[in-house]
Amino acid sequence: MAATLSPHSSAQLAPPASLDPLVVPQRLLLGPGPSNADPRVIAAMNHQPIGHLDAAYLAMMDDVQDLLRYTWQTTNPLTYAVAGTGSAAMEATLANAVEPGDRVLVCVKGYFGHRLADMAQRYGADVVTLHCPWGEAFTLDQLTAALDQHRPAVLAIVHAETSTGVRQPLEGLGAACAAHDCLLLVDTVTSLGGVPIWLDQWQVDLAYSCSQKGLSCAPGISPFTMSPRAEAKLARRRQPVANWYLDANLLRKYWGPERVYHHTAPVNLTYALREALRLLADEGLEARWQRHQQTAAYFWAGLADLGLTCHVEASLRLPTLTTVRVPDGVDAKAVSRQLMADYNIEIGGGLGELGGKVWRIGLMGYNSQRQHVDTLLQALGEVLHKV
């Protein structure tokens, strides 16, 4: 006999007004992220999910780990994708590396240095900050002097500062940190897949990134890696990692040979990330880095033709993200709104100290193409002429 619901089981709230099927506008995403995903990545994501302990899915996880090691140029065994955005991966590095009372030296040269400091404080770190102007980078001498002075357990620094467009040189810093018995933690959110990175050669101990920028994937799944030195500190912890969801001791059992259930994985995003990394490997790291550099140089030349200037000097300028100075008397937000309204082009505005002073323009991954530069420069020139 079929069960029936009681009269009291009826819904108490009315449904929302009738909605049409989802329609997503077509945009050219040339801001700080997300960038447009490669169509082949979208196609990979649009398969039915399978179980997160299915043998076929576990094989995909292995592929993702191997491809991330290639992309980062590392042999770290503990390399995987965090189920969350780049900020979750940022927090994962700090949650696993920092114990209450640890001194953490955060090198702040933009908005995301401040975020690292905020997160480290929430895990009980004794945070010390080192600052340089937004648009500049630290010298190795400055960083080594800070290591000598503060003797931190962890030094955290952003390789590609998304708020300023600065590429931080890292050569020699890992060796200096190791000499001071300090772990080097590096943000590669806006550099992975578009800017040369050699984690092992640079002796980087912890790194994280995101999926929606240089990797041309959908957001929501984020690369994470720990060196053997960082793993050793993790093993010496006096108390458990404060964040259960991001605890590498637990996640290694899911990503490693034990395959112990931890959480329901974002299966379709894993499809997408595997395809994005496969496409990167197929292109080749060197060719991909060169494509980004050449596209950026073409863009910078076009900006000069429009009478616009870059905020960052050429030697420190990211090829993935350019900060363009807003001309005197021009409303930065009005230009961004006009580009979206009339041309379906998204660019970013300035953050923090650079609010209203720069536009942030990304040419990352699939979007690092001359045709997109031409489209943007033409539209930007027309909008500036109007305003």
C-alpha cells in the first residue's frame, strides 16, 4: 500500500515566481579573474558525475596530481587540488603550516599580502609584516635582512600580486629561508600557467593557486602543494590542524594510496581541471609562458599607442595581469561600465590603495590571444574618446 503524506506535510511557502530557463550572457573576461575557460574544458565538465570513489575518478585524481607537479615543476608527493576557491587553498597552506605562537613574516606589497596576514592571525600566528609600495617588489637583501631580524617559522609572499600586477622575483629566497630554518610559502594564484615557476629549484615549501586564471578552468578547485620540509613540520605539530576540511593529514589519505573517504569531491570540476592541465601539458610549459609574454608585450605597445601607461616597470610586470593607470580626469568605474554595457568586455578596477587609480586587465590562459587584445584596445579607445 502506497504511503501518503499527512495534511500537515504541505509546503508553507509559495514557490518563487516562474523563472525562464537559465541564460548566461556572453562576456569577454579580461579582468583579474575569472578568465574565459577553454571551450574544451567546459565540454569536459559537462559530463554526468560519477562517484568520488569510483576507480575511474581515482585515476583522474592521479592525473591531476601528476599534471600539477609538471605545471609547478615540483616532485612534491603531497600535491593535490583543494575543493574550494583559491582563497581556500591559501588558507590550507596556513592552516597546515602554522601553529599558535609561530612567528609568520608576511611580505605585503598589495591587497593579497594583507589577506595572508589576516588568515595567519586567525590561526594564532605571531604575525610580522614587511611592506613595500604597491607597484614595487622586494629585493632579496630586504627579505634576507627581515629573516635575520625576525627569525620566522614561515615567510609568506605573493609571487604574482593580483592587485598591483607585480611579479616578485623569488630566486635565492628559498635558500635564505632554509638557512634560517623557515618555510617559504608562495601565492601563485595569478602566475600558475602563465609565468615561469620552478618550485623545487626555488626551494618553495608551500604553494597554492586557483583554477580560473592561467589554467583557463572554471573556479572552485584549487592547486595546493607541500614540500617534504613542510610535511615534516606538519608531522611535528603539537595539536591537530585547526581546520578539519583543509587538514592535509586527512586529505593525503584520500588523494594517496589509502583512498579513505574525506568529503564528496567536486567531480565535474575535477574533470575540468584535468582537461585544463592536459591542454597546458599538450601546449608545453615553455611555449605557454612565451605565448603569455608575447601577448602581453603586444598589449603594452597598444596601450602606449593610446597614450596610456602601465603602473609597474617592465622588469617586474606580470604578463598575465597589467595595471593600467587611469588618466587624470577620467572616471575609472564609468569606463569599466561602458565597456561592459556596449562591448560585453569585463575589466577590473583598482583594489585598496590603487582604487580608482588603475584598471586591472588580465590576459590569462585561453584569453592570452592577440585577437582579444585587438578587441579590447579598439573598445577602450572608443570609450575613452567618449568620456
